[in-house]
Amino acid sequence: MIYFDNSATTKPHDDILETFIEVSRKYYGNTSSAHQFGLEADRLLRESYQQASQLLSVNPTEIIFTSGGTEGNNMAVKGIAHAYQNRGNHLITTEIEHPSILNAFRSMEEMGFEVTYLPVDQSGIVSVETVKKALREDTILVSIMHVNNEMGTIQPIEQIGRLLKDRRYTFFHVDDVQGFGKVDLKWKDAYVDLATISGHKIHGLKGTGLLYVRDGIRLYPLFHGGGQQNNRRSGTENLAGIVSLVRAIRLILEQSLHHQDHLIQLNQVLREQLNQISEVIINTPENQAPHILNISIPGLKPEVVLHALEERQIYVSTQAACSSKKNDESTVLRAIQLPKEQRNSALRISLSYQNTSGEIILFVQALKRIINELKQVMR
């Protein structure tokens, strides 16, 4: 099997699965309980905060453990909007964000907030000048993803962070779900106020995630209850999930440190091989995130190509996983003004550190045969 759908989800590491099971078995006490089992669970939770903070170079008080990217993004957008609505009601994002951001902003519009959706260029990148022109006195939040989940384009986060750093009540949120562990970004250095990551995108488990919130920032909570996580996210902590997430963070950061050129080399091999197929158009510009490549095969339905690859045990995707079963056209590809024939025939190939150049060669060989077979049928 060749798995090239890592931006949808990744295969969990065996030791992360083992960690989850071990913690579930040994530390099943409620962290809020005063007895021995509860105290032991709480101690492990505190250790997880400390370890995560060291790995991410942030303070333990700046970490909120979540159920994943969707919750983290919603918590950031809605939490800031409601907490600071007395300071302003204007929010900014881009047209190519993940649905968990776009739909969160649309819900804020329904509640009376004004939202500016910034356009991007034909590479899928928003300019700093565009952000600057959209800013108003009542702008309280700017939310821009680090790496686009469909195109792999990298946004100028550091430059935008510098633009916003002196605006006391304009907070900067970054959806770092696709970039974390693959494209380096130091949140503090980039003046990021809030950042989202997801466990299952870094070989961790589904249902785990983390939201970084800079000290001093208030969030209106999505959940009200027992006041866990400093009253920012009520609910009994998923201790096994939290410990496994920290383990996944450690492993992905180690891989990015020691194998940082691996994904770049895979991307180069993939581009070279695909360029040998005349029917294939590579949509992702050069020098973007190395683990995501968007391509089109005009004239062929992407679902047909996808299932033909699946029959050969090769797995890719058509667009974002949360949208791939819908008939809606990709908002990302439409926003970058890709020609309709390319939008309607797009495939996404997403890699991990576990993939090899040999797999890429086998994939391209299979893709070439499939294209030839489908062309024969269409004649």
C-alpha cells in the first residue's frame, strides 16, 4: 500500500498507540478527584503541560488541550470575538481557510460581527499589504493559516505578525494544523497570539489537539462546566489523549530536526516524475510546503482517477477531506482563479516523513498507465 493522503490524516505511530493504552489502563482516575488515583492522574497531566511547553517554547499557562483542529479554530475565533466585542466587531481572514475557520467566521457574521475575507494571488498567497489595507480601528482578530491544506502554499506569517504586533487589541491567530512539524514556524518569534495544531495530522490520534494562547489574552469559552484548564475548556481531561499528543509533538519535531531535507527531496522527485507526464499540470508553485502537491489532469474526473489508484492500493485525495464527499467545487482552487478544467480535475498528493522516493516512482508509473487507459476508453 502507498499512502499519499497524509494531509487528511496520518497513520498513528505504534508507540503513540501504546502510550494511549498504557495511560488509559494505569491512570484512569479523574484529574479532579482528591484520592490517590486522581492525584496520580493530575500529576501526569501537569507533566504533560510542562513537556508540551518545553517542546513548543511557550509557557504551560499558554496551552489548552483540545479535541483537534476544528475545536481549536472555533475556540480561537469565537473566544476572541466574544471576549473582546466591546473593543470592536471587525474580524479578518482569507478566502482559502479551512472550513473550520470559514464557517466559524460565518457564524460570527450571523451574530452581528463584520468579517473581511481577504483575496489571495494566483499562487494562493495573501499579501501583507492586503492585510494592512483591511485593518480598521475596530479590528480585533486576524486569522490566517500557515500552510494551505489543498495547495500547500505558505503564508507570510512572520511579516503579518510584525505588522500586527503593536496593535494591542488586534489578535493574530494562525491555523498551524498543516504546517506544524513540516514547515518551521516559531510562534513567539512571529508574534502569533493564538495557534492551532491537531494530533492526527502528526501521527497522533484523532480527537487530540492543542491551542496556544499567549499569556494575557482572554478567551470566552466554548464549553461551560467544571472549570477545567483554567476555566477555558471545561470537561474532564482526556489524559491518555493528552499524553499521546505530547508524544506525537516530540516525535514530529525530532523528525523535522533530523530529517528536514527528506520531504524536500521527495517533493523534488515527485515534481520531476510528474513533469514527464504531459497530461498532468502541477498547480502548487515551487518552493512551497514540501509535503503537499496539488495537480490537475484536465479532461479526467478526479474521482475516477482516485478510485483507479485505489484499486492499485495507492491513496490520494481530491480536496480537503472534510469536503471530498461533497459535490461542491473547491473554494481554494476557485479563489486562486484556476481555470475551470483544472479546478474540476484536481488531485492532492500529501506526503509524510515515512514515505519514500520508491513509492513516488511506483505512484507515477501507475498514474501514467491509468491516464493512458482512460484516454483509450474516452476515444
